[in-house]
Amino acid sequence: MKFKVILMGKSKNLTAQAEQVYGFINSNLQDEDATGSTVLLVTKEADPSFALNQAPTDNVERVRVGDYHPETILKGLQKLEAAGDTDLYLFPFGVLADEVAVRWACRINGSSLVQVKSIHRSRTEFQAKKAVYANHVMATFRMTRRPYCISLSKDGIAAASIPIREKASIEEHDLSELHADRPSNSEWMPEEPASDLESARFLVVGGRGMGSAGACRELEKKANSIGADFGASRPVVMSAWAHMHRLVGASGSIAKPDLCIAAAVSGAAAFYVGIANSKKIIAINSDDRAPILKAADVVIVEDYKVIMDALAKVILEAKADEKA
């Protein structure tokens, strides 16, 4: 197995991240067939020796990038990884690492899982373990598509000091000309507090069938108006229609609400993992062949906007009657 560690040299937690990755490698990737290298992303102005002794592998690719925007990092990885011979991409803990791991897997048609604590692999399977249900349960996920892209959990992995040693190989790449595209019609999304979707009792989840960022915001407002938390499927967050912390599924939150409304969600297996333990699932989809319909308790084949508008009206009228 060939693996690559992706480290962000500008991170304030670089030493802690690198030592945790080194500990993870010692515990999970010490087989004779496991060979690894480190991609160390640094700024154009960084000193030539910066952070080299913090790389958790002997082989290092030192990459100068223009900025630490996720899109810049992804573009840099695309230039480096044209050969496609890497089996596992290993990202450290942290919000940026989680986002890049998921988006990189999507871009190279691999599979992803964030906040992983350990892995197990054989000739036929690759499994990863992570905590779910507010860290009360350890779940095992079978990842079916290579390359595998995982980020590590901040807790539960023993860090190890990286020995000072001569690197077997150091390659330099200057990709500082790469910058994230910022179209003139782009819209700034302000920061918002992270949602604890795993403890939500009433959850509305929007899928790709919403069609646009504007429609996604409207559904979120509708959900909030009826007292529901709002989540999103992977295609929605990959399109930047919703914040990453709203991701529901194997790479995001594993929810267990009393009621989950899946609106315009096709229902891929990786998504369904995130709502499978709901007490009741209502699926609203205009496509009568959507996989989610087979897993729902209640199926409504209709435009989700029509149904959500009608549902919100009924609920809000009921609340008004209670107050009267």
C-alpha cells in the first residue's frame, strides 16, 4: 500500500498534527508493503528548511503554494498526483483537513471518511473506525473505492515524537502561481456556529435535487421556522451550498432524530448511514426511482417545495392555535 500524508505547513497545530500522524502510522501502517511519503504544503516565503524535521515519513515533497485556500490546495494536489498510484491519503485533524479530505476524494473519485481513529486493511477490504453518536459508539466503516482519503480524529490517537533524521528524498515543487478562483459573482458565506446534528430530535436534510444555493438557504429557513435542525447531503456541501459542518452521512454527522425529512435527496448508501437510526423517515422526491424512497417510512413523490410549504403552514398554524 502506498500512502501519502498531507500536512499544512502554516497550521498553528503543525507539530501536534505531525506527531499524531506519526503515531497513527506506527500503529496502523507498519506492514512491510506500506510505503509512505509526505506532501508538505508551505507558503512561497517559507524558509527552505522549514518544518522538514516534522515530516512523519522519510520521503518528502515540499510544495510552495500561493495561499491556504482549500481550492488552491486541491489544485496543487491535482498537479502532483497525475499518476494516480496512491492508495491512501492521510490528512491530520482539523476543520481544513476534514474539508480537503472529502473534497479531494470527490475530485479523484475515491472514498472519504473524516475523524478516523484507526484502520484495518486486507487484500480485499479497507475499513476505518470513528466515533459516532456524540462519541458514545465506535463504528466501523467499509470503504469501497480506492483511493481512500481520511482525516484523523483529534482525540483517541496516541502521538509519537518524530526522530530527527536525514530524509531519504526531498523533492521541491513551486506551485505558488496557483490561486483559488474567486468569480466576480461569487457570494461570501459568513461563519456560523457549528451544529450538533447528532443530537437533533427533528432534522430536515436537503439534497442535490434542490438545484441551487438559494434553494438550499430557503429550505434551511423553512426548517428553522418549524423547529427543525438543517443538514445537507455530500453533493450539497461539495457545491458550497451549505457549510461543511451540516454534512450528514458517513463523512459527516451520524444523526438519530425522532423525525427526519429527506428533501430532494437521492439517498446513496454513504448518505443513508447518517439517518438510518431515525425513528421515522419521510422522503420527499419528485423522482419515483430515488433509492431513498425504499428506505423511508413515508414516501411523497412530489416537488419538495410544495410539500415543505404546506407542512410549514400546518405546523405554524398549529403553534399559533396553541398560543391562542
